[in-house]
Amino acid sequence: MRGMSRLLFFIAGAVSVGAVVGVLALAGVFEDETEPPAPAARSTPQATPAAPGAALDVAELYERVSTGVVFVQAGQSGTGSGFVIDDEGHIITNDHVVEAGTGYRVRFGENGEPIDAELLGKDPSADLALLKVDPGDVDGGIEPLELGASEDLRPGDPVIAIGSPFGLTGTVTAGIVSALGRTIRAPNGFSISGAIQTDAAINPGNSGGPLLDEQGRVIGVNSQIRTDGGNANSGVGFAVPVDEIKRSLPALEKGEDPERAFLGVSSGPAPEGGAAVGGVIADGPAFKAGIREGDTIVEINDQPVRDPDDVSAVVNSRRPGDEVRVIVERSGERRTLTVTLGEQPEQASNPDPGER
């Protein structure tokens, strides 16, 4: 998916309340030209490891973890999915799910009564949001899901997705990790690095629901679908990686905006490799360091740059105030520049091609 092909990424998100199969009300569409600190201590269940070489028992896994997945209603019309992460009633969902309304309710199980939820915080740059319910309001109590880790994933690993596609609560689909390290577009126009590609069916309404590994641990938050102009599942879906949840949680729990680093350039693939700088934000970090439109970024922090995704990955792994060493090619010569990263603004000023 690298290169200049223009494909549509539909948010696998909010559908109108009571929607049925065939009725699509997507939360949004993004055009993309690229491939797609530890949390505070919390009480979570321990996953039961699968026997080596054992086939994934989807029915058993679903029975064990589905009670931790909820239906999310935002305002009068927006809906999606979410999942409980601790005994205190914190629920993760997508930012593009909650942005559809100002009042929030969640439902546990197909027959549960909707209960009020409070929006604690949002991280549009990672398409994440944090809700909270009073555990005492949940009949039978809450059963949180365990957060897994990204570094142990491999293409081909079995996964399941649980959510409410088209408003159909408690739907489970199964598949594999199709690829790792994809880059997708956040609602505010910036890039989300390290996304998980899966062929587990993801449809509108799945947004905010968990992508789980064979041990029932959350490895991602289902967020987007790739299509070529249609609006149905094509077998190519994307989940925000669990590492982004862990990074955002401490700030979201306090109602604060997570810090995001900012380089201040927009770029596209260079013909012979690297990231061709198409624009530089005036007085931004890159501009102050000497990066100019027309440069090609070939290395950042000792990491070779094959395309703009490599730049995004490094910048997204840093914090405002960090220094990064950037090597650019200009007029056939290489220059080494040191950039002090700034703080990411609320919205990308030029999201096509992606701003970093």
C-alpha cells in the first residue's frame, strides 16, 4: 500500500441508533496516500494461555471475554463499541465514536439497560477516548479485559474482533494479523503509527471495540476499513495498537490531553526512497532547524527512511522537547540537522499528504 495510490479509509465507526444491516452512516472518510509510558496500576484479569499449537477456540474465548465489551451511544445518533479495562469502570473507545454527541451511555450485553457514562478525555491523534461508568450501576458487576503487548505479535497470529457492527451488539468475527506497522490517518489529520492490519471482519459500529489475541488480551482498538470506493468490509481492517492505549491512559484518566511530538512537515514518498518534503510549517520545529520544502529526509535518529511512514514512526515515539537528528538530501548533497520537536497542534494544517 506504499506509493501514491489514492484509497479511501472509512472509519469503522458510528452508525445511527437502531441501524440494521444495509444501513450505513459512517462517522467519516479519510483519504490517505500511505500504508496504512506504562499505564497506572490497575486490576485486570490474567489471561489463560493457549496450549502450544492449539487451534483458536473462538467460542470459548468469546464466552470468556465478551462481557467486557460494551455498546456505546454518543448523543442521539452516534453509536460504536468499547471495552472495560479495569475494576473502576474505565472504558476505552474511539475518539470518532464519542465526537458524535455530548451525552454518553453504554450497554453491557444484548439485554442490559443503558447506563450513563462520563467522558474523561480524548486523544484525537490516536483516535482514542476514555469513558467511565459507576461499577455499581452494572448488573452482575464488570469484567475488565487485559491489555496485551504489541512487540509479541506476528503476521499470521489468530485474532478475534468483538463489537456492534450496524448496531448488532455482541458480534464476534475471527481472522489473523495480516500485517504490522501500518500507518493510518487520525481524525485530526495526523498519522497513527504501528497500526495492526487484520482480515477479521470490521464494519461500521465495530469502532472502539477490541481486537484480541488468542489468549483474550487486547492488542488493538478496531478503527478503520480500507475500501476502493465502497463502504463494506473488504477483509482489510486496521486497529490502533495497544501501545497507544498505554501511552494515552495516564493523561486521559486525569482529563488531560496526551502530549504528542510534532516535526512540522508534510511529505510524500520520494522516487528513489525517503520522504520528500512537500511543505514546512512556518516557524515550526523543522523550519527552525533548517529543513526546507524540496528536501528529502533519508535518515532520522539513525533510522533509514524508506518513506514518510518511517518519519512518522520516529516522531510519534518521541515527546515534545526531544531532539532528533535528521539527515536530508538537498541539491545532491546531504545535510545533518538537529530538530527540537514541538507540541502537536489540535489539527493538521495540511493532512494530504500527511503532516508530521
